[in-house]
Amino acid sequence: METIYDWLLHNTGNTGNYYTILNTQRDESDGLDVMVRSADFKVVNLLIHDAQNSDFSGGKSLENSYVFGDEQQVISFLIDGKTPESQPDKNTAGISVLVTEPAGEAGDVTFPPAQS
């Protein structure tokens, strides 16, 4: 998980990746809570945890979930937005990424009106 955390810190604001990292926080269960903007300007939260400790609970709306075999697969997902062809069994070691909608208006990306 430390490799992913370091990568997130070094790539915050990098618009060259599929997911632009906006904010990263460690959560109380040794996971990561990451706010990102996708290439189509949609803001979502990614909850990154060890696959065995990824019980989803809370007021957030779950959009999707993925299980990756290792940290490098998670980083590749953040770079290009593509999931691996096959996912490991959820009962085996791996890394779970839950895609959730942000609460409130945090998911809106707006642009100022054109100046005339």
C-alpha cells in the first residue's frame, strides 16, 4: 500500500493520467481514500484497501469495485483507467478499489462562463 500512496503523492495534479489525483488521505483501516477526476471530468472517490479488509459501509453510493493482484496493477489503473483482463478471487490476497460518488456537490466540475 505504501508504493501506491507514494505514487499518489508524486502524481497529485498530473493531468496526463486517466485519473487526475485531487486529494489523498489515509483512513483508519490502513487504506487510502482518494478523490480523483476522470478523463471525462467526472469526480469520484476511490477507496483503496487490502482485498481482505474492504468491507464497504457508509453513506457513499458504490459505483463499481475492482480487485487487483498487486500494487502495480492499481497504479496502471490510475494511469490508463483500464482494469486487468482477469481479477483475482476476492478471498485471496490483493488490493480492492471501490469507486464511489462523492457526497454533496464535491462531484461537480464546473467551468466559469466565457468572458465577453
